[in-house]
Amino acid sequence: MTSFTQIQSQNDLLYPIRQWMESRTINNSKLAHFLCQLIPAQCPFERDIKLFGRKLFHIPPMCKLNPLYEQVVGLRFKALCYLADECGEDVTAYC
């Protein structure tokens, strides 16, 4: 019997990248700091572009455009957890 994840992995071209990103562990404080600085805590901007008071077009939140957004946020979370739990650092600067 074929499971849902097997069907999904056959149709999803990004599945290997998703799996790779989800399987990463953070064991280096420099890497953890880099990831926390690189990956924003909130979804980047959402804007309406207007000209003379009329809305020309809408730019959606960037997280909705990124098919790997959940995995990227997961990496940031792992980095924050590593810094807080393993290194004993205060991570409030990244929140």
C-alpha cells in the first residue's frame, strides 16, 4: 500500500531539499548565530503599490512565495534552541 508521503514525494520536486533541511542539526554556535541573523523572525513585507492614490498591484508576504519557508523557519528555530539550550545564551536579541 502506498502512503500519502510516498505519493507526495514523487510529485514534489523540492522534496529532497525539504528532507535535507529538516534533517539538519545545529552543532556550531557560529552557524547558529549566522542562521538567526540571516533568517528573519517574521514574514517579510507585504505591500500595496499605489500611484496617484490608485492601487496598481499587491505584493503578497514573501513567506507565501517561498515553497521552503517552513523548512527555513525550522532551521532558525533549531538554531535558536541550540543557542539557548546548549550554549546557554540569551536569544532575545533574535526575537
